[in-house]
Amino acid sequence: MTQPSLQTLIARAKATLVNKFGVVNPAIDAIAAAIGGGNYGNYAYQDYLFKQLNPETCGEEWLYLWASRLNTERVSAVASSGTVNFSGFTGTVSVPSGTILKTQNNTQYRVTAETDASQPVPIESVITGAEYDLPAGVNLYLVTAVTGLDPSSITTNDISGGSDIEDLEHWRTRVIAAFNEQQAIGRPKDYVTWAISAHPDIDFAFERDNYPDTGKVTVYVGNKSASPLLSAAVKQTAQDYINSKRLAGCHAYVEDPVEKSIPITIADVADANTRTSIENAIESYFESRYGDKLEITPGQIIIVISNITTTFSLISPVASVTPAPGEILTNGGITWQ
């Protein structure tokens, strides 16, 4: 929708007023400005509403509404959890549920179940998010006093499993897939839509029609990361979801794609920071291409590197690489010369 500028709307209103009353004075200018401003607000609101009609363009608040209607809720953040060990006490001491501990930088964790201090004590981070994971051996300190316990004789076992709230655009992609799914009837591309809608860990999917037999479809699913293969549980979720959507008599199989790595050799880049930037850019490029079934060419890799530096030589690959059916092309690592 094309929205007229404020000045255009004021000019239109003024022309109408002058034509009707035959005068030009400050009052006409003021009235025209008021009319033009009001109309400008109406156009802006119409434009806003138009964008909310589709999950591709809607704002975050409306995306929650679309997600609720399409049963594609945003994945919430998860607290980090694990156990800690207490030492330096005598006798039997029970650590109450809700006891607060903290790290040296004041990140807080709470005990989730009353436990004897001689046993590993379960805790979770007070605030959700991946940044609150801790390796084993980190010292914690009691915030809530517990009689019989040394407040500084606490060490972690592995504290892990924390995750951030689902990225907005990643979530939007799933909502869009669910929105498009309303028109899905069982065409090969519809299996891709169903697979992506099935689980938030599935970032990409592609199909192979009439495989392994005529009348069957194999759907390859994965995650756009350095470790693209998914767990058996996620694949089973996708399988069950597709089975609930497919037409009777049409059989689909959810599988891992086969990784075909492309080793890369680059010369004439000595700076360590530049090398790291190139490695990150190439990894991101390969991840963005997972599942597109298209070749990767030396020229495409050169363009990626050229965004970092123009001083380099690409030694290999020297020819285009095309994925076979069921394959994804992955970064085989960089050799520096």
C-alpha cells in the first residue's frame, strides 16, 4: 500500500478548502494541516493493519496471535540445571528446597528439592537462558543461610540445559510454515512444510519424491548449525506429525540427510583474526544453503571470502559440487597455506 506523504495530504486538503471558500488565509492553512494530519494517521493505521494480515509482515504482538491460532507457540527460555556438592560439614544436614546460591559474579541459583548435603543437590538458575550454564568445578556461595553448612564450600557438577527464548525470526519461519500448511494437500513441497512445522529444532527440510519406492516420499530434516543432524526423538516427532497430515495411502519417511563435506584450501591470508572471520563466514554460508539441492561453486566461496578480505587465493575447490539426492553440502574445514 502506497501511503501519501503528510505534505501531499495537507496540499490536497488546502486545495479543496480554497476551491470551496475562495480564500487563502492562516485559518485555511491551519484547517488544512489538521485535516491532512488526521488523514495521514488514518493511512498509517491502515498500513499497519495491512501488515498484520500475514505472519510474514506482522509485528511481534500479532505474531503471538497468529501462533496461537496456528498452534505454533514460541519456544520459551529454559533454566540451566544440574547438581552441586557441599563439603566441610559434619553430621546430617538437609539443604531445603528454595535455598539460594550464587556465583562470584552474583548469578543466582536455587535448590529445587530438599536433599541431604552428603548427596549431589539439584539446583536450577533463577533466571532462564543459556548463559547461565556452568562447567563442573565452579565455586558457589550460599545466599540463604543453612545451619551446619560452610557458605563457601560448594562446587558445581555440570550445570547445563539452559536455553534462550526462541529467536523471533526463527519462530516467524515456523509460524509462516504453519500458515502455508493450511493450503497443504500432500504435494511433495507440502511434506517440507509439515516437517518444518513439526518441531522448532527443524530449520530445513527437503523431499525426495518416489523414494525409496514409487508412491512414497522421503523427507530429510536437519538444523542449520555446525551439527545439522537431529536426534531420533525430533525425527520421530516429525514422522508422527507428517503421518497425522498425509493423505491415506501416501507413505513418508523422515530421515537424516547425508553430509557431503567440501574441504577448502586458502592461501595468502596470514592474519589470525581475518582467518577466524573467514572461517565463520564460510560456515554460516554453508549452513544457509542446507537443503536447497543446488550446487556450490568456487565463485560463490570467493564472494563470501571477498566480503572479509580481497587479499587471498582460493586453492580448492576448483570445480562446482552438486549434492546427490538426499545429500547436503557441509563445510569440510579450511586448510591455510
